Amino acid sequence: MGDLFAPPAVAEAAPHMARCDWRGIAADLDAFGCARVRGVLSAQACAQLAADYGRQELYRSRVRMQRHGFGRGEYQYFRYPLPDLVAQLRGAMYPPLANIANRWYAAMGMAPRFPAAHADFLARCHAAGQTRPTPLLLQYGVGDYNCLHQDLYGEHVFPLQAAFLLSRPGRDFEGGEFVLTEQRPRLQSRVEVVPLQQGDCVIFPVFQRPVAGARGSYRVNLRHGVSRLRAGQRHTLGIIFHDAV
């Protein structure tokens, strides 16, 4: 998997995300099921987002993972209106990802197609009763982890999502690796561990992607999670493009 660069300036994060190497991102997604984009957020932006975890007015709900069997740790879903940077990243990433999503769905023989503008896709979600925003901040402490899962929140699902690491590996925390598993028909599961630095982004499927085979493309199922944190504290920003029921 290649390293795909975007400049780190705080105010320029979303515009640079829109201008980064989407051909390379698409190639990595096709080959490996995930793509790393380095240095999207500056250290200042990461620190501010992590500090905002304590601002309860920004969030609609908090989930303590152990209570629900999801793992250990907790996360909070933002409420509308989203913070500017979160909204800008969501809007900037959606159009090029929609192109990939439409190509994938055609390859898998799946009927839904995704509009070019994120606002139009959200209108589709909201008309079906999926009106609750899904971008979130996650917080892990020592011993915390996130079980392998899929972020499905209703009938309308956008098939790609992103996670931004806000903390510094080796300084703020140890362990806590992003893990992606892929289950192919009649084969054992394949595991991808994505090494992230502060400000990096990983883009990955929500639940399925096509893989080229001898007789054309076939679907594989994916789940993602976070391994056990061995020291410190880890914060992550999650960007999901469909809203929840």
C-alpha cells in the first residue's frame, strides 16, 4: 500500500483532501481494500479535535463500548451542525469517493448509485428517516480496544468511510493499531494492519468491496477494528457519509 500525501495546513485540510491523488487512492482500495493518506491534519488541528472530546454540547450521544459488547473505550457522535473542519472533510471527500463507490457497485451488480453531491445523498438518507449524523470521535485508554465491526445504520449505506488518527503513536499511546479483515469466499480471512501517524487518514470499505477473479468480480466482506491499547490515550475522528436512523 502506497503513501499518499496531502499538505498539513489546518485551514487547507479539506481543499487539499479534494485535490490529493485520488487515482492512487482508488488503486490502493482496489488492491488492498484500504488507502492511507498521510499528513491530512496538522498537529494543531488534531490536538483541537481531541480536546473537543470534552465539549458535550458538540455531541448527540455517547457510547461506552463495553456496555454493548463492542469492546472497551467510548465514542461520541457529533450533532448537527457539525464542526466546520468535520463538515468540510466530509463534503470534500465524498465526490471522489462516490466515483469509486459507483464503480464498485457496478462491478458487484448492486443497483444503488450515488449522486455527485453529498447533500443529495444525505437528502436520500433523510427521506428514509436516517437523519442523525454519524461522524464521531473515539477515545481509548489503556486496555481499550474496538471489536471488528461494520458501521451500518439504516437502509442507505455509503460503502466507504475514513478514520483520522489524532494522537501520536509512541508518544501519546502504544498499541491501538487499525485492523481490517477481509473474508473471501472459501478462503481464510485476510488481515490488513494500517500503520498511521498523527494526522494521517485511512479510507476503507464499510462492509463490502469487489475483487477481480478469473470469472469477473466477486464480493468480499470486511470488518474493521482497533487492537488493544497498551499505554496512554488514543483519539480518532471517524467520517461516515450516511446518516443513521
